[in-house]
Amino acid sequence: MAITTSAKKAHRAGLRKKAFNDARKKALSLALKGVRLAQKGDTKAIAAAYQAIDKAMKRGLMTKNTAARRKAKVAKALSTK
């Protein structure tokens, strides 16, 4: 357990960041699940997935290339169904 005041503060900050990151990961997984269940050409599912991917990338949960790859996969999945 943290002993110094600054270490305790850093631990609290880490817990707050973990809560935000967990929420962002959950939103991302739900959006991708919506894409898997969506019909071909469903623009709302595409938009929700793109938004979740962009926010996850902005937050630092994935790299730029991973986000681009996932967006391409989403677009391909809903264009070929």
C-alpha cells in the first residue's frame, strides 16, 4: 500500500482513470457487438462504432493503426452482409 501522500494521491488518480477506461472499453465492446448484430448498410451502427473507436483511440486505449484497422473491419462487415 502507498505510504507517502503523493503515492496515495497517485493511487486515487489511477483508480479514477481506471473507471473511465473501463467505461470506454465497455462502450467500445457494446458498439462492436451492435455492428455484429446489425443489418447490411446500417448507418447508425457504423456511426456508433466509429465514435466508440475514435474515443477509445483519443483516450489512449488503442493506437491509431489499431483504430484504423477496426474501422476498416466494421465498414467491411456492414458492406458485405
